[in-house]
Amino acid sequence: MKSFEDAKIEYLKDELLSKHTTYKVGGPCSYMVFPKNVDELKKIVEIIKDNKMKYMILGNGSNVIFSSKKYEGTIINLKYLKDYKIERNKLTAYSGASLPQIALFTVNNGYKGLDFAVGFPASVGGAVFMNAGCYGSEMSDVILDVTYLDENLNMHTIKNDKCKFSYRNSIFKQNKKMIIVSCTIKLTKTKEDLKQLIDERMKKRIQTQPLEKPSAGSVFKNPEGTSAGKLIEDAGLKGKQIGGAKVSEKHANFIINEENATGEDIKKLVKYVSDEVEEKYNIRLETEQEFINF
Ligand SMILES: Cc1cc2nc3c(=O)[nH]c(=O)nc-3n(C[C@H](O)[C@H](O)[C@H](O)COP(=O)(O)OP(=O)(O)OC[C@H]3O[C@@H](n4cnc5c(N)ncnc54)[C@H](O)[C@@H]3O)c2cc1C
């Protein structure tokens, strides 16, 4: 049976996941592999299948919480699949590309459409997966189509209306066996000064979000008609700490890694906050972030 070594795939053994997540938590994984192109990605999936290994895709690690246990499997890190280009009002981007970097590139080149995405640290694939968004816009508003690799190593391109996008959800999140390879995004030429708007939004983020500490953005989805942050703040939970994980004093829907937090600390705190909010308001909060390997 072929190994990553035989296939000349770049890989690391026992790599700590805490080095690859914005929360800075997570134990080691058996293998972390770094495909340089789609052919290598296919080879990797083949090797994983031959060896009956567990696997998952990692984008920028800004929406995941790994436990401290070893992840007995392979993490496919897409950081090298990062090319992008704009042609005739259409952006094509590979999934490992940095979404804020691309968003800024579109703005600097006089395009509107992706400007909402300058302020959060997603990869393109991770943002498509969870239909990320802010300021009233989300990925599904601008995606034209998505190209993915299925488990049988076949590539497919599906149009936006087949991606089953909804609030922080998509067919890719429901299925988990589709590896998002690239997507195309529609842009509009504009003369508007979007740079000023972006600066204002960034200033607001710095004022209202605890960006000085490791986190993964909003922990909970907003329930219908209210905001999770308001419910948590009204329940008096700002500053609540379990182990090294703490509900931010600046933004109640953020949990921060205050000091050497583990995924387990974050999990306990998430449960505590959910239980308290449910008891007080009879609303069960649902997490936006994903717990893995607990
Ligand atoms: C300070 C801060 C602010 C944030 N603000 C916002 C915000 O305003 N709006 C918002 O929506 N989010 C926000 N986030 C959360 C986060 O950036 C987004 O959820 C982002 O979309 C996650 O992308 P990622 O590449 O980091 O995904 P990861 O965390 O790496 O992965 C998340 C999930 O996507 C899957 N995945 C990733 N890439 C692929 C792929 N190519 N194919 C298949 N599956 C894949 C992974 O397997 C995993 O299940 C914020 C985070 C931080 C730290």
C-alpha cells in the first residue's frame, strides 16, 4: 500500500493542531498533509482510502475546536491551493486562498461584491462550507458555482442553487464528503470608495471584538429575532471562565483563550453558557463553531 512518503506528498507526523487553529487549541494528529495541486489532493484521498484512515479538511482553522486527544487520522491542509484571478467581473479562487486577502484584492481593483469579507480570517473553502458572512451579506450572495472532489475522486462543478445555502449552512456542511476545491464569485465594477467603508468596519471590529486574544469569532448562531450575544450578556455571563477559556468581556458571543485553554475547557464553557441561557430564556443556543474529536 502506498504511503504519503512514497507518493512524495509533503506531510508532518504528530503535528499539533493547536498550531493551526485560531483558538490555539488541539492535540496532535497522526498526519497532516499539504497537497500542492489537485492531482496531489486526489493521490492523498486515494492513500487515505487504501489505508482506511479517518480524515478531514482544514482551512484556516478559524471555526473549529479540537480536543486535546490525538486525532487518529489525516488532516488535509489546503494552504498551498491558494491561486486566484479575476477575469471579466468573475473571480476564480482555490479553496486554500485567504478570503480576507482576496476580498481586499477585489476592493483594491475597483470591484464590489466581496468587500464584506475583509475582516474575518477564513479560507475560501471554509467560508463556502459554512456560508460565512457579515454586514447583511454572505458567501451565497456572490458565489456563482463551486467545484468539489467527491470520495470517488470525481470532480464536479455545481451552481449556487444546488449548494443548498442557508444561514451558516451548505450542502458541503451537510455531506462532509465533498472537498471544496475552488469556486467562482461574481463581482461588479464600482467607483464607490469601499476602502473607507472597510476601514470603518475594521475600526468597529477592533472596538467591539476581543481580537487581541485567540478565538474563533462568534460561538453561537443568532436565534430567530434576537442576538446570541445579547442573551449571554443579559444572563450575566460576560467574564465567566472555565479553565483557560473565558466569555469575552468585550463581546459576549466570543469565547477567548485567556490562558492555555484546551478544547475541553471551551466545550465545558459552551455547555455552561447554553444551559444558563436556556434556563433563563427558554432558548437553546446552537453553536456556529465545530467540535472535533471529543
Ligand atoms: C476574529 C474572528 C472573527 C470572525 N468573524 C466572522 C464573521 O464575521 N462571519 C463569519 O461567518 N465567520 C466569522 N468568523 C469565523 C470563521 O472565520 C468562519 O467561520 C470561516 O468561514 C471559517 O473558515 P476556515 O477556513 O477557518 O475553516 P476551518 O475552521 O478550517 O474549517 C471549518 C469547517 O469547514 C470545513 N472545510 C474547510 N475547508 C474546506 C474545504 N475546502 N472543503 C470541504 N470542507 C472544508 C472543515 O473541514 C471544517 O469542518 C470569525 C473568526 C474569527 C477568529
